[in-house]
Amino acid sequence: MKVIILAGGWGTRLGRQSVEIPKPMVLIGDKPILWHIMKIFSAHGLNEFIISCGVKAHVIKNYFANYDNYNADYKIDLKTSEITYFNKSAKEEWEVSLIDTGINTLKGARIKRLERFLDHDVNLVTYGDCVSDVNITALIEFHKSHGKILTITGVHPSARFGELIEDNGRAVSFKEKPQTSVGLINGGFMVFNKELLDYLSDDETCDFESGAVELLAKKSEVMVFKHEGNWECMDHERDVQYLNELWKNGKAFWK
């Protein structure tokens, strides 16, 4: 089972935070939010990741290619290029595929362009800017129990997000960013069967939420895993400050 993380968008609402780096590389503490998201999944034994890169892809690729250098102190002999690490911690048990899925590609096309890397019947996908204390193990079990194509995690945030309407655990409709929000929204942390890919194309204009999710909901093929716990999205600079305050004060609910 592999985890796709959609990390290729522009992140324009983050202002100066995303001028030189892509949104998923904005720091919480001393680690990118992308790292924090991956730790959420690895805590449940999921260690195979596919990072869908796009905008400033080289920054994400460089981080993982030089992971030890970013996360430890070291001495380098410039004559031999030999590196000696002083405080190298245990390596993460991660296998990370970094795939450039395009600059202006919408989410549906990004997922479709990763099809050749998905060798399991059931996989997960999430956004590169959201953290939560959702029980990933329970989420997967719920998905396998109902036999539908897609399970999305429904959360209760503010009204600036797309609204997810559900009835008895079944997704009825998905509306992108309404003026007011009264129900659940798609918080990411989704589980899908490979059949989902039949509803997507690699054309960069293929959206996910307003395309495949809405269509599958009408076919009663989307179920909602209702999460009543904590969830936050790094959407604006104030969110960056808030998440960093939680981390600094030992209140990071996703840790």
C-alpha cells in the first residue's frame, strides 16, 4: 500500500512563505510540513511514499537527496568529499519516489500520472499541507469494509474550504469552497481502489474534487470516514504561525 502526497501546487495564499520554496516545504519547527505528514502515516506502518511534485520540484527533490545533510551536523573533507556525521539519527524506514507531475497540473491529473507507480489494489492519497490526528489504521479498515471505490476523511474546519455533504456515511455532494460551510469537508487522508484511476485522465485540466469525487459520489461510490478529532491546514501565513506555536509549546496533536 502506497501513500501519494500531492505536493505540486503553487501555494500562492502563503505569500512570502512560498516565494522560494514550495508550500509542502514550509517549516513546522525545523522540519517541512511534508515531513510531518509522512510521519503521521509511518506511525501506522505506511512507509512507501510517492510525492507528486510540480512547482519548485527541485527543492523537494534536493531535500530528500540530501536528507542526512539537512538533519544532522557533519564535517566534510573538501579534498575527498568524505562526510562525517556527528549526530546522525536513525534513518526513517521510508521509500520515497519523487515524481514531477507538472507545474499547472490539477490534482486529478497528478494522481493519474502516477498510475504506473501504483502496484497495489488499495492506496492512499492526501494533500501536502494538512496535519491531523486521524487514525489511519481505522481509516483503512473502514475503507476495506464497505467495498466502495473511495473513502475520504470528513473533518469540521472553517467555511473557507470546500464543503462535503454526507448522509449515513455516504458522500452525497462535494462543493468547492462555498460562501458558508455547515457540514464536513474533505480533509485529505483518502483511501482508494485502483478503479479510481479509470475516472481520471492525465490531461492537466483534470480536477479531482470537482471531477472524479463529485461523479463517484453521484454513483454512491464514495464513503466518508468521519473524524471528530483535530485537523489543520496550512493555507495562510497565520496557519504557519499557529502550527509552529503548537509545535513549540508541545501541543502538536499530530505528533
